[in-house]
Amino acid sequence: MKRIGAARRFFSMPSMVLDSDRTLLEVRGKDAGAMLQGLATNDVRLLGEGLVPDSDTQRRATIYTGFLSSKGRVIADGFLYHENDECIRVDLHADVRDIVKRHLTLHKFHSVVEIVHDDEHCVVVCDSSLPADQIGSLAGSLDTDCSDPRLSMVETPFPVLKRSFAFKQEALAPSAKFAHSGDIAASIYMVYRMLAGLPEGPSEMQPQVALPLESNLDFMSGVSFGKGCYIGQELTARTHHRGVTRKRLLPVVLTRSGAAVDLGGLLARFVAEPRALTVTKYEGSFGALAVKEGGASAGFLRASVQVTDDVALGIAQLKLEHVAWDEPTLALTADSALYVTPLPPQWWPED
């Protein structure tokens, strides 16, 4: 099977408004940063302008992070956007916005903050290589330092997206020149990140069940191991320092034929002629995967989307000992005629 890295030669990502499955919370007040620092897996001090205090690390407009329960399980993953020192926006999957709001409210204690739904803004993304005249009136909101932090720190053949927020009314206006919005934009973005190996949202990171390192938050620059205490830190730090993570969320290709798939061409054709896709979510034994030869349990399929009649893309949680890269060696136990091929994200650390 052609390695997924080859896809970069065939396409660029269009500009999009993610208004159907992403949503925003606004945390405002003089203690906004300090409160989030005690709840987020990443170091909130990285947000802003200039250098991090007592460091030569450059601050950023956007960081990726997770929110954990006291038992160290993922409640949700998301992005933090810096507007000013007293206003931080939280970009989340729409299905978990209220859950995260309750979690933040429960732990704000005496912090001087207000946590509100932000329905005036939406999330906007575009290929970092697109010129400003193809983004239109919102080019200013997609500033040079707002690259999607999950891939901006690593060598990757996939397009690195700029990611920010904008007034919804402006983003959806014809003058904004955004290529797609609604379900079409959500589907293009979903296919892109499944091929790139970027799990996201509650269908792939099961709330109160998933662990942050098994969900690749560390690989996606979403965990700081030097920031100090936050809720759920103890189990995460212990797992990290033990140096063993036996299961990971991985991109997979599902086919009936088992034939090799030109993934670069597949993605390029889908971007050129996109359509709304439906996500299949797998829970419990319905998503169980086994090794075709021997039948050993290999893990679970978490979510998939049917891109063509014969090809679906998905995210699966797999035991790494059973992963044969680029080989269709796995099958759904409920449908043994389906070939499942794990894909190696080229941007993963080699060790």
C-alpha cells in the first residue's frame, strides 16, 4: 500500500469554516489563564505574545490540549485560542461543549472568571500554503503564528492547517471566499485528519474511558510534562515516565477487496469533489478487531467513514504488538470479510 505521506504531492486543503461539528467556549476574566493552567494537559503559559516568562520559548496564538478527569481519563480534547490576557477561547467538538463547560465551572472555585457559550464565532481553517487572496476578508484572523499545533512542530508531508476563530456572520458571507462550510467542510476535514492520523472528538476519544497517551495527545503536542500539577496529571505522568504505552489510536483503511489503495489520489479526488459523509461510531464489542491469522484480539475500531464503495477510513485503538504496518492483517470480528490495514503516521517519533 502506498504510504500516506505521498498524499502531499497531489492536493492542497481548501479554506473551510468548521461550523457544524466544532463549537467554542469563552473563558474570560483576570484569572482565565491561571484557572485553565490547573485543568489543561498543556502549558497555558504558551499562549500569548512574546516569550514565556523565565524561558526562551516563543508563545503562540493557539495550543492543543486535553481536559482530564481526576482518574486521568480524557473528558475532551480541544484547542485554546489567545485573544488577550483576560480572554481565552476553547475550540471543542459540539457534542462535548456542555460537558467541558460543567467541568470548568466545577473547578473554577474562587477564580475570577466567566465561562460562556460563544455562539458569535466559529472555527476557520485553511492550508498554510494558500495565499491571502484565496482566503479573502478573514486573512487577518489566520495569522502566521496560528498553525494547527498538532503538526506544526513535526516534519510531515501533509498540509499544515492554519486554524483560528472568526465572527460567524463574516465567515459565512460570500466576501469571505471560504470554499466550504457545514457538513461538506466537516467531511473534508474528517477525511484529512483520519489519513493524517489525527484522532479528535468523543467518537474517537471516548469520554471518561480514553487515556491521553493512548489517544496520542503527547505525540500531537498536547501534553506538557514539565508544567506542574493539573487534574489527572498523576496517572499521565506515571505512564510517561514508565516509558511504555502499549495501545495507540491509529489511522486504518478498511476494504472488501484487500487491494492496495492510492491514498494520495483518494484524498485528492475527494477534496476536488467533496460530499457529506456519515460517521459510523463503534462501541463495545461491535468494533472489536482481531488478527486475521490466529484470531488474537488486536483492539477496537472507534470511528469510520465510507469514502468510496470499497474504501473506508477509520481510527482504531490497537495493541502495537499486533500491528503489521501497511499490511491488511486485521478484521472486524463482526465482519471477517473486511480487511483492515493500519497506516504508519510518518510524523510519529521513531522510538
